[in-house]
Amino acid sequence: MINIIEHNKKYKYRSLFNSILFTVLVICIFLASRIFLDTPIQKLELVGLFQRVNPIQVEEIFSGVLGKGFFSIEIRSLEARLEGLDWVDNVEITRRWPNKIAVRIYEQIPTAIWNKNSLLNERGEIFIDRGNNHFPELPNLFGPEGSEFKISNKYFEIKDSLEKTNLDLDFISMDERYSWLISFSSGPEIRIGRKEVNNRTNRLFNIVIPNLKEDFNRISYIDMRYTSGFSVGWKDIQEDRLASL
């Protein structure tokens, strides 16, 4: 009986020893391979069309990367620093054995000017909050702070309809009371109001513009704030004309 117990104890100790030995060997192999594979970075590959991203700023971020170990560089930290640069939308950094890292930079795409000073991307996000002198072709969007996503969504909703009319949009605005205005570069101001905004904009593009587009240069404003119609303010006539659908 005593021999059986002693045998079991020896078996348990041997199993425990073997487990510890195996774990230590695995760790040693992992550390050794990591040291062996952690070769110095010697090449940097930049991918992307740099139209507005400053390449000097990109080079400064990677100035301390060359010469570091393949696994020693902190990818996420580099991506965060790059994404903090003006005009950088997204960044992908990958390691390429044995001594190179590849960096792909996606630039922001400006789609509108926000409150005369900032730029919005295609997701309705502010990414440049100063200056827009280089983008006179972009439409202007106006609204209270924090409403840029809502107003840019409205712009994207009517963008296809705008392109079909061949009219150039001057601005879209929404005030603090949620009242909407649309203005064309060579046309009237469109008063959409607060209610039934979607229905009124659909009526504008499906009925009003096709029928009045040729007279836009003579129209001061079009008021869409009617249940089943609209009114027209003519530049050369003082009285409004009420059109019913």
C-alpha cells in the first residue's frame, strides 16, 4: 500500500516537473525566435496619393522608426499620430518581413464648407476647422453647433436631384428653430420651413423646378410652406403669386 502511494507521488511530481519544463522551453523558444526575428527596420513604404497631406510631417513621425526592431515598433501609436495630422482620414500600417513596414494613408475628401470656416467630409464630420479659401466649388452648409451631420445628410439626400437640374447650389441652412433654407448660385431662395421637410424638398425638385427653372433669374424667392402649393416672389413684381398644385 505504501509503495503504491509513493509511486503515485513520484508520478505526480514527475508530471508537474515535465509540465514546468515544457512551459519554460516554450517561453525560451518564443523569446529566442522573437529576438532572432526582431531584425532592424530598414525600409519604409508609403502608399497613397498625397494631394494635401504634408509629407514632411509624415517623415517626421517615422524619423525614429528606421533601425528599430521589427516587433519593437508600436503600430497603434504610429497610426494614432498619423491620424492626428490634417487631411488624414485613415491609416493602415503593416509589417513586412524581414525589415520593412508599409504605410497606407487615406486622405479626407471635402464635400462641403461648414459655417463659412470648416470643412466637412463625406460622413458629415468636421475635419478642418479653419479656412476654406481653396474650395470655392463646394456648397456652403449653415447650422447650429452640432447639427453638421443632420444638415450634411440633407445635402446628400438632394445631391442627385441637384445634379439632374444642372443648378449650382449656393447654400443649405437650418436655424435654431429647425427652419430650412436652400439657395442656388443663380436662382432664388427656397423657403422650406420646419415641417414636412422631405415632402417639400421632393415637391421642389419634382414640380417647382421643372416648371419654373427658366424663370429663376427673375424670381427672388419660392416659399414652399404650404400644404398643397407654393408661392413665388418675383423680382419685378411686388405681389406674390400663389401657385396651387
